Amino acid sequence: MENHIRLLINNISVVYSDVIQVLKGVSLSVRKGQIVSLLGSNGAGKTTTLKAISGLLKPENGKVTEGSIEYDGKPVQNSSPEEITRMGIIQVLEGRQEFKYLTVEENLKVGTATRWGKPYQQDLKMVYDYFPALLARRKSLAGYCSGGELQMMVIGRGLMAHPKLLLLDEPSLGLAPLLVKEIFQIIRRINQEQGTTLMVVEQNANMALQIAHYGYVMENGKIVLESPAEELRDNPDVKEFYLGTAASGALKSYKDVKSYKRRKRWL
Amino acid sequence: MEFFLQLLINGVSLGFLYALSALGFVMIFKSSSVLNLAHGELLAIGAFLFLLLSAWAGLPIVVAFVLTLVGTFSLGFVVERLFLRPLIGENLIEVIMMTLGLGIMFKGLLLFIFGGDIHSYPRFLPESLTLQLGNVQIPSVNVAAFIVGILFLIVFGFFFKYSNQGIYMRSVADNQPAALSLGVHVRRVFALSWAIAFLVAAMSGIVLGIINGINVHELSAIGLKVFPVVILGGLDSIGGAILGGVIIGLLETFTGGYISTSLREVVPYIALVIILMVKPYGLFGLVEIERV
Ligand SMILES: Nc1ncnc2c1ncn2[C@@H]1O[C@H](COP(=O)(O)OP(=O)(O)OP(=O)(O)O)[C@@H](O)[C@H]1O
Ligand SMILES: [Mg+2]
């Protein structure tokens, strides 16, 4: 059982600048080969959770102060991003974060930094197979690409590193619905064909729960709900607040939102 | 007319040396946003190391030259490791103050070892390097300046454009958090940019030393001309550095030739002041200069 677990987060707290506590005892686990999605509203602490895993808290003066993060059984909390990326954990940052003055193909090449000097032609081909739109743009500066192309590019860039655990932070952000659908289908294919374990942070719960095996919901730095994805899709609270398909169809008042939060507290 | 052409040639060859030295300055700035106030001393260190190896140790010129290349490159790593790396994550202003301190320290050290006199290299440039173009003679040292300048600018141009390490360096300059997220060794990139800065500064320092003689004060003052060069040419590309370098080189030689030799050394800074007043972000530079 234990060796099916790729990532095990045990009760971590994260504090920025020594005083701002953002995560308050978060626990979650990701099984090998699965897609786990982490949902939650703005400021819930989703990005912070991913950065705690990838080591990117450090440059932001953040720290895991309690608890542990185990990756394939090894503790990795507060390790440097150089070490963590070389162990096979790659985070695709929120908001795309392209290298503007590099071409699309050069952007992809930066993805080989963890295995500098090894051949990568095959990987380029794989990325262009998943994202044919990038092939036509390979010589253009990333600064001139569309949002959709950039999202494909940064996912492809992550793939170039041969990740064993790929962390995607809001891949649907600011994209047209049709494109979101396409990208999520490709994410599913990557999971199935490459066997890559994925953790997907999303506001678009609908899409995320369609491809995920398991899901967590986060509020205020805590996990408030977790279950297999299909159960989460049927959960009335999730339906109401994340899928926007409440049974009554009517807009809920703020009072109801509060009661929901109260309910969640003892969940 | 001949005088004009002579000044033109001198100006352009000087410009390539300025461009080469600016390349090192720009690299440090782009990868870590640090303004290296010790840049002038890097030229002097290179020139004196070559003097030490060629004239004092009496090594064959080629050996001395290669050892200077290797030595300054390694020195860049050492200086970064000892003095700059401990400050990563501190305020930028502290790092810049550190470079100021380093510069003065280097200068003091060079003065202590070599004194304040003007030294010169043994004559080693072959006379065959001198070119005769119609009535205009291009002295061998100017030809050497062209060769060294163009050669190194091309080598580093290719390095940044095509090598993986060069692409990683550009990625850090472009978007550091994203580079970190992909496992680019950012500290190694900082170290490499210091090493390259030491190396290219040494190259231009040596040729300038052949032209003007080797003097600590003079070389470090020439190194400071990197500021007008980058303000003119921008901090974005090798092309910008060449453009800025050549314009400053020409301004200097023409001012010296037609107006007054005493104005010659000042004119790059007059240009700097005027450009900043007219276009605060440089003439060809983009917004990056804003971060200065
Ligand atoms: N570097 C930082 N220093 C201090 N506080 C921070 C820092 N980064 C994030 N926070 C705070 O931590 C909380 C959680 O932020 P986080 O980015 O993890 O949320 P999120 O769930 O990803 O939100 P979103 O959906 O808007 O991206 C927010 O209140 C935010 O203000
Ligand atoms: Mg976020």
C-alpha cells in the first residue's frame, strides 16, 4: 500500500515572512499514476500548497514550519527547488510565466535544465505531438503568443523535465471554454500515456473533477472536504459553490454561504 | 579626409572593446539585477594579470594569453562565491555597495602590487597585422582590437543563442521564478555571469592596455564608460552593446581629433547626461533600464 503513494503531506503548516500563517495543518496524499485535483476559492492556499511541495516557498520567504512532506517515501519539506526538481517534481506556475524574450522552442529547452546535457529531441517531438499548435509557433517569441498557446507551452515545458509528479496551478485561467476542454483532455492523455502523476489546482471544479481520480477542497488554509472525484461531483456543497449547479438554481444569500462554512467546520 | 578616416577607424575599434566590456556588465545586470560598480577594476585585473604572466613571468605570449583567459574566468567564480553569493536574497542596494567595496579593494590591491606607474607589455603584435587601406594605415593594435572584439562578441552571441547553458542564462534574466520552477541552477547562472564578465573585461583591458599603457587608475576609469555605453545601447542585446560601444568610441575619437583632447574623456558622460534628460530609459534600451 505504502509504495503506491507518490506524495504524502502530513499536517503541514506554512508561514510567510515568519508571521503570516497560510496553511494550518494540511494533509493530503497522491497515489502513483493518479490525477488529484485541489479545489478552493481565491486565497484558500492552493498555490501555497503546491509551492510547499516544489520548494518554491523559499524565494518568497515562506517556510513549512510543521508537519512533513514525503515524496516516494523521502522527506522533502523545505528542500531547495534545485533538489526537488531533480527528484522529478515540476510545478507549472499559475498565470503561465513564459520567458518572453525566448522563442517557444527555447522555452521548451529550458525544461531540460534538470538533465542538462542529455538528448531531448524525442521530448520536443512528444510535446509537439500533444500540442500541434506549438509546432507552427516554435520560432516565435513567447512574448507574442496567445494565452492558449502559452498555457500549452508551459505544460509542455514541464513535460520536458520528465516529471514523475507534475503540479499544475490553474491551467484553465483566462482561457476560452473550448480551449479549456481541449487542454484538460490533453492533461488526461498525458496521465494515461506517460503515466505521469498529476496534481491539478483549479477554480474550474467542473473540468478538474472530470479528469481527476480524487479531489480535495480547501478553504482558509485547511482541507475541508475530500473524496473520490465522482463523489465530489455529486456532493451538494461542491455542486452549489464550485460547480454553480445548485438544486434550486437560485442565488444563495451570504447567510447561506456562512452556514455552509459552519457546516464544513465539523466536516 | 585621411585624418577623418583614421579617427573613424580608431573610434570603431575602440567601440568594439567598449562593447565587449559592456557585455560582461550587462550579463551580471540581467541575470541578477546587480549593477557591478567594480567593473572598471575587472579590466585592470585582466590587463595586469596578462602583464604579470607575459612580461614578469616571461611566458610565451600565447601561453600567457590563454592563462589570462582561464585565470580571469576562474577568478570570476571565486569572487562570486566568496563575496556575492552570501548576499543572495539581501537587498539589492547592499549587493551593489558590496561591488563598490570590492572595486576599491581590487584597486588598492593592484596599486599595492604594481604601483601607480604606467607599465607596458613587451611588443608582441606582429607588424604584418598592420593594414594599409589606400592612404590610411590601420595600426596593428587597432586590427587586434577589431579581431578580439568581434571574435568574442560572436563567440558569446552563439553561446547565448544556441547553447543550453546560454538559454538557461537568458531564462533567468527573463523570468527568475519560472526558471527556478524548472530547476535551473540560478546561483550557478549568477556565478557563470561573473566569470564571463571577468573574462570579457580582461580581454578589453588587455587591448586597451596595449593602446594606452597599463595603469590602474586609467583602466578602471575606462571601465566605467560601460555606463554611457549601456545607457546608449540598452541592456537587451549584444547588438545594443556594439551600437552603444561604437557610438561612444566615435564620439571620443572625433571630439579628441577635432575639438580638444581634454574634452575627449568627458564626452561619453556628456552624452549620458543628455540622453538621460531627453529619453530617460536610454536611446535604444527598453524598459529594463527602469530597474536601474
Ligand atoms: N509571499 C507571500 N507572502 C505573504 N502572504 C502570502 C504570500 N503568498 C500568498 N500569501 C497569502 O496566502 C494566502 C493564500 O494564497 P495562495 O496564493 O496560496 O491562494 P490560492 O488558493 O492559490 O488563491 P488563488 O485561487 O487566488 O490563486 C493569501 O491570503 C495570500 O495573500
Ligand atoms: Mg493560486
